[in-house]
Amino acid sequence: MVLVNPQSGRGQALQLFSGQIEPMLTEASVPYTLVITGQSLHIGHHWSVPYTLVITEHQNHARDLVRETDLSQWDALVILSGDGLLFEVRQVLNGLLEREDWEEAIQTPLGILPGGSGNALAASVHHYTKSPPVWGKELLLSCGFLLCKGLVTQLDLVSVHLASSQRIFSFLSLAWGFVADVDIESEKYRLVGPMRFLVGTLMRLASLKVYQGRLAYLPAPPFTPQNSSLCSSLPCGPNSSPNQNSRHNHITNSNHSTNSNHNTAHNSSNIAITTMRTEPQPVNQKGPPDSLLADLEQPVPDHWTVVNEEDFVLVLAMFQSHLAEDLFAAPGAAADDGFIHLLYVRAGISRLALLTLFMTMEKGGHLAIGCPHLVYERVKAFRLEPLSPEGAITVDGEMVEYGPVQAQVHEGIARLISG
């Protein structure tokens, strides 16, 4: 099933599908059902492949659709969208995890076709093929080619707990401070396309803020790359992967940044990760249990690392390699590595140094320039407690409620069409 939001990508999503993707699917003899999402629609195309057309009547239709529908009739769920791509993907993933049969439903492979200005997940998927970077239409064609190949890999999801006790599942990032500000404020520059992030960055640099908060995390154990786990072709169900615990081979970084400055009860990076809660999962809560997290009202476990600093310019938790097409934020990340790649920048950094940091992030060089204010850690879980009365937190580029938040990675529970 292909879900297309016709209002995205400056209203060009349908044209991108008919002009670029449909010919590829037809030539590769890939059958599909086309689902159009969006509240209004004008179609001026003739589709050469039979399809079922569904027009949504409310914002969360994609989520409701995958939560209620019989998934056995499709081999994969594919999303083509513009700037709302990340929101659409998160809606689909959370819809799958809200089903009674969520353990089986979340095994449905997810395909990504970019059509907008962010395209972070699509850029990550392309990066995992070890191909040279591409942008724009070339990125769309790369993802279309991967869709036709039909290879499937595991995908980590991150369970995010908000102050209101709401739990959402994320696949890309959580940001607080500078990155979240740029993401939200750059919305007004959407007409300039991908350049809106650069414009937003420059505007935010002109009025750089410092945020007060508390940060703690559970360090990940030492990491050894393993072989990739790719199914030969679709479908790739829960029993068809040759090794459910295998991962991509990828470039790795040191587990601890040389700039780390933190306080911890003891060195937890050399011990096995222990679970915190043994009580059964609530009856009405679907999805995997979060065994590494204490309640938000309780202190973090003693074996977690507590960061000394309380003044930050930004905190960024990455779950994939790219934050945008041209922001290679986590060079060591893979779709299924089982890590949260946690970066934070301490207060005191100059505007020039912060600009340099983001300029070098285009090619993933920001971790190698020796910035004394930047800290990078691989973790399994973290907690962030903002103390500043005003601010923004984003999950997958979308603003969520402002307040204490914590998260835990669930390794390889979803499936992603990749190469």
C-alpha cells in the first residue's frame, strides 16, 4: 500500500509519484494499492496500474487506517510525503503499535519516498546503502529503487514518555534548545525549500539562547558491529529474517566523548544493562514495555550517568544518521544498532563555533573537530528535565508538550525497506 499526501511537497507529491515512482513500480512489476491522504484533492492523472483510492477526512487518518485495517493484504506500507513525511511515518508506526496484534503488525515493512524539504529518514535510508550522498529528485529515485529491490532490514524505535504520561514511539530524533527552535521557527520560511533550515539557523544564531535543565542517561555497553540482516525480498515477516539480532556494518565512534563532564554513582558502561521495573505492563498499554525507565516522578536509577551541567545550548537525541538531507548528525548510527546517539552542547560556545559545528555536520565532521562544548554519547535511555520556563521540545521534527521527558530504545522491533 502506498500512502500519498497530495498537499505535501508544495502540492507536487502526486506528480512525483506518477512521474518518477509509478514507472519504476510498473517496470519492476510491483503491485500496489494507492491511498491518497489529505482533506482536499484534485487528480488530473491517469494511473496505468489498478489501485484503490482513499481520501482521508481527518488529520490522523493514516494512523487510524493502519490501526484498524487487515494488514495481511499488503506486503508493505509505503509513504510518499513532503515536509510532513516524518509526521506521517510516526502516525503509521504508532497506529501499528496500538493494535491488539501489535507484535505481528509492527513487522510490516515500511517504505519511505521523500517529497519535501526535510527528508531526514530518506537520507538516512540512502546512507545505509553506503552510496554517495544525493539530494532532491535523486534521493527520491534512490528510495524508489530500494522499494523495487524490496530488501528489508530491522528498524529501532524509541519509546518517548511525556510529562502528561502519554507515550509515543519515535524513529528519528528528539530535540530541545537550539535545534528544536530552528525546526519550529523555520516553518515560516517553508517557501524557500531546504534552505529554510539554513535561514532558521542564522536567525536563531542572532539571538542565541541558553536553556537550564537536567540531563541523565544510561550508557550503552561497548559496541561490536555485526553482519547486516537483509531479507532477500518482500515480504519479510517476523520469521523470515535470518538473524533477528544481527545489525548493519557501519562506521563507529568511541562510546565516550573526550569532552564528557558528568557525575555518576559508578561506571555503568562496563556492566550489563539491568531492568528497572518488573511489574506487568498495564492492560490497556500496547507496544513493548519500557523496562529501563523509572517513573518520571522518581529519581533516575543509581547506575545512570547524571550530567553536571545545567546550562545547555542544545540537547539532541538521534535515532538515525541524518537530521536533514544535509545534516549528517550521527555518523555512527544505523537503522538497527540499538542505540540512542545523544549529543549536547554546553553553554559558553560562541556563535561562530556553533555555526562551524553545523557547517561541518553536513559531512558528519562535527564530532572530529574537537569542540570543547560538544559531548557525544551512545546510550540506551535518557531523561531530560527542562528548568527554563519557556522552550520547545520536538520529536521527529514535531513539537510536543514542554516538560520532563524520557526515552528508551527498542532494538530492531520494526521493519524498514532499505538496501
